[in-house]
Amino acid sequence: MPCHADYHQKTITAPCENCHGDAAFKPASKFNHASAKFPLQGLHETVPCVKCHPVTVTNNVSFQKFTGIQYKQCSNCHADPHHGQFGPNCMSCHSEASFHTVKGISNFDHSKTRYALENKHQLVSCKSCHKNNVTDPVKHERCIDCHTDYHYGQFIKQGVLTDCSACHSTKGFTSTSFTIEQHNAANFKLQGAHLATPCFACHKKQEKWSFRQIGIHCADCHKDIHEGFINKKYYSETNCTICHNPSRWGDVSFDHSQTQFAITGPHATLSCRACHFKKDSLGTEHQQFAGMSANCSGCHKDNHHRQFETNGITDCLRCHNASIWKIANFDHNKTAFKLDGKHQNVPCAKCHKTVTEQNITYVLYKIKDTRCESCH
């Protein structure tokens, strides 16, 4: 006859010493739960035996139940805080390590909800959106439901804020899907070099992004280097494109005939800088547009040492042609010495000699003595 009463009421047939030691019956220190149908893992290892194997009273007899305990589903022991919304298998999201730690969205198919997680959203922790209970409704129809308006209401149209998805995607806020065609439908069309200009160059002058009232004229973004040098009547509203090409800034299409000096002949092949930008003795470059002389001597050296000067002005075009510098317009018969007879075939250099005066060498054209004996 055994000395002790069967506390398990024959629900366990193995000898007591298989589980209990001689020192005490509680706890069953020798029992290996891994040999049972439900191995203990994670936090289950710290749960007292009586939590799962309760003491039952039958016919006034107390005994601890070990057989017939349901264990195949978590809900056999735990209350379902989600009320069946995610199915009976808690292990698809949780583990024995902790119910408060979700194993990751790789184990939970969020696409089965009304909002599939894509791209950057896959990296967001569940608690960032599900503040309290994961089954509580979360607003998600618009980006602003979760994200702050980074542009401070600049895209409100007719009282409604344009959704971020109009320009951005879940791949990240850094890139934008706003197209050049969309930009060109606005007040400022992107042309030439502006096509290669990054958005932040114009829209992020300081720390804050600006998209409204940032200017549409060249001088709103660029320094007008001609300020004070060119009369604004030639480029109203500081519109540089009246002269410059947005694709190649060095290409200038200014109609010079608007000024007092129409450009013809070789002058048309010169760059604007050739005439309007000069370096001083120190090598510093200065520009000048207004107040420039329209006379040849204003830019060119007078090789004739002022012999053809009239009222302080030498008009080269009286003899020369602007297109071909060779003498084309000079009529010797309008001078004090008409060419006739044999004189018509005499080379110019035979009469017009090179002379030097005051260390200046030039060809003498204004011959004072035209008597025969002065040459013959």
C-alpha cells in the first residue's frame, strides 16, 4: 500500500519519484516538460504550473489536472484582445518571448487590411501608427492623416490641401514625381539651363522650402551685373532673355540697331565683351554700355595721325568700307589735287611717303606743297 494519497487521481500513472524528489513534493523539480506534448518556451518557462494545471475539486477531493488540457491554440489559455480579427494563430505575429513584441510585418500580411504597407512604410514600427490597440481604426486615406504638412499650407487649393501623393510616393519624400510639363503649366516655364537646375536651387533659399511668390523675373534669382550700366529700356522688367539665350548664356541676340551704332561687317562677328568689357592698367575688368562713342576713333587707333579729322572727329567711312577695309569710297578729284593724265596711273606710295614726327611714324596724305617741282 502506498504511504501517500494519489493527488492526481490516477491522471498520471508514472511513479511519483519520476517528477518529485524526497525533499518536497512542490515543485515537481524532476519533471521535464519537454517530454510532454507542449514544450515550454520563452515566457512559458516562468509560468507557475498551477496556472495551466489548476487544482480541481471533485467529490470533495482536490486534485491537480494534467491530462485533457487544451493547448493547440493560444486562445485556449489567453484571451484574444483582437477579437478574432486576425485569426486564431497568434504565432503569426507574436512569439513566446513576449506578446508585446510583434515579430515583424514579414509575418503579418498587412495587405489583408485596408492599407497595404509599401516601401518606406514597411520600415515603420507598428506602434508608430497603432498608438493604443492595433485593432483601433487608423485614419489613412490621406498622407496628412499621419504626416505633418511640410510645406505649411502652400498647396492649399480652394480650401483643400493637395495630398502629398500628388508629388511624392512611399519610396521617400526626397524625390518628387512633379514633372517638367506640370511646372511649365505654372507661371514660370523651365527652359534651357533651368531644365538641369535642381529644385532646391530655386525653392529652398534658406531652411524652408518656398513654392509661392518666389519671383518669375531673372533678377529675382540672379544678380543683374548690368545694373547701372545698361538703360532699362533695352530690357524691361530686368528680362535678361531679351539679349541672352537661356540655353547658352554667351549667345546674345540683341538688336544693336536700336542704339546709335548699327553693327555691320566685321563688327557683327565680335562678341559683346570685345567692345563693352575692358581691363584697366591693373587688369581689373570694367563694363561700359552707355556713353560710348559711335566714332571709329572711339575704339580704333587713328593710323593717319588725325590728318582727316574734322571738328575733332575722324570719320573712317569717308574712305573705307565697314565690310572691307580697303579704300572704296575715296575720290581724289575732290581734293586740292585732281588726278589726270599720267598721274592717274601713279601708285599712291610714290606721292604719299612715310614720315616720322614726334616719334610717330605715319603716311603723309595731307601734302601742303602740290607744285610740280616738289615732286619732279
